[in-house]
Amino acid sequence: MALSIRDVALSTSLSCETILEGMITPSALEPEVVRHIMHAVRTSGYLETFARWKESGPLRAVAILTPWLDSASGTETYRGIDRALSALGLNVTILSVPTRGSLVIRESVMAEILVTDKVDAVIALNMIPSAGILARFRDAGKPVILLETRADDAQSVLLENARGMSIGINYLAGQGHGRIAMMNGPTTGTEPSAVASERLIGYLTALQRRALPFDETLVFESRNYDTDAGFRAFEYFYENGPLPDAVFCATGDMSALGFMNAARERGVRIPEDVAVMGYDDLPVASLVNPGITTIRQRLMIAGAGALVLALESAVNGPGENLVIIPELVVRGTA
């Protein structure tokens, strides 16, 4: 059996996260740690795992299924995938397939991918394919890697959404905020977001642990994760006042930015009148004023991990899930 990233991690006494970080964002680590990682990658035989994708000739492909192509968090995930390809020197084509949130499109596309010999693996972002199609991929020996979700017959890169919500709620409560609102993705409909459902559970559980009351009017759901969604969330809370003490934008930093812009137009001060927390730690979170306090998901690391798992599984068969731990980043909005 070919070496996996877990073998490299064990040999270096580091985590898989840190190995990936050293490969795609080495400037984030101490130079001696990066040298240690790269020495292990080069001398362990790990690169031989990817030998079939280093050869010249017809390009091989990995298909990325995504609900929407214009997602800001998706862009960070793609950056991680691209950097992993460069770091490993792979000759792989990335096929991006938007499903537009449609179960029918998703299943149809996966059925087509299944019968082509050009696509070696599939990475699905924030979606759970049907058990039937996953079983067909398993029987065909073609890996499916789920990013942020989990299912039988597929490996996952998990971002611990409930833990991220707990981290955020604990911080906001520790700052003295009692009425903490949540902006979330859709948890109902024809294909509800698994991520949104996990984050809602995390929100409810964290409130209970902090002995904070739950008020259903303090949860706003949006199908979109953009600045317009944040604007609409602010209008909802403003019109159904009083404003909460804090708003946790679990829909991401872009919606937090939209919320902040709407608040500014109404003369509402952040964080003096209402604290704001985002999710993801996109580059924009540190560029605006005030900077957005947020939960860092390490999406580039997650994207790189999904690609590595996909190709390793194509060689070795199914392996273990990869878990990326979220962390709090404190800036000026909360």
C-alpha cells in the first residue's frame, strides 16, 4: 500500500493539518518546521503515491461539485486545491461543476462522471449525495470526498461546525452578551444545507450550556451567503427590535460585512450597539474597518486535504476522515 499523509504525519510527530499547511502556506509556520515537513515528504516515498498523476500524456481529472461557483468560501477552498497540485507537482485537471443547489442536477452529473474513465475522483462541497449514487461510486472504485459533510461510502474532510459555533458563542457570552442572534443558511427545503443544520445545532447547544435563553425570533435564515443576505438580516433584526446584543453570522464573513454596511447606513455602531461575528476568516475579514471577529475554518487547508484524500483513496482505497479544527480570531467587531 502506498504511503498516506497520515504516515507522513506520524513520522514527523505533527498533525495532518500541519503537514498540509507546510506544503501550501509555508510562510504560516516556523522555517525549521517547514524544513522538517518537506524533508519527510521528499524522503519518505510519499510523493510516489501520486506517481500516476505526474506522468506526461493525457490529463487526468478530479471533479469538484459545488452548489455555486461564486461562493467566497468556495474560492478559498479552490485556492487550497490549486496550491496542493503545485506543491505535489501533479498533472491533474480540475473540473468545476455547479449544481445550483439542485438534487436532480447533482445526481445526474455524478451518474455521468461515474461512466467516464477520465475522472479519477470527486470532491463534493457542502452536499450529501444519495446513498445509491455513493454505493455505485464505491463499487466502481472511484473515490468521493465530502467537504463539510459525511455519509457512508465516502470519506470526509470535516470542519467541526458545531465546535466552531460553540467557540463563537462562548466568546460572545464571555464578553457579556446575553441576546445572541444567529444568521444561518437554510435548514429546510428540498435540499437543506447540512452545514447550516450542524451550525444551528451547535448554536442551540452552546446557548443551553451557557444557560442563555433561546428565542426563535433571533434566528434569521438565508439561502444566500453574500453581502445582500447580511443586509437583509440587519433589516430583519432592526425592524423586529430591539437589536440583539450580538449577531453571529454563521453564513460567513461576506454576510457579516453586509450586516455591518447596513448597520452603518442606519447609524448603528459596531461593536458599541451590536457586536458582529463572522465565519470562515476570509481575507476580507482583516481588511475592513473594524476588522471582523470570526471563526477561522482554514478553508485552504481543507481544500488541499480533500484533494490529497481523493488521490490517495484512488490508489489505496478508502481511508480515514480528515478533521480540521476551527479557531477564534478576535478583531474589532466583537
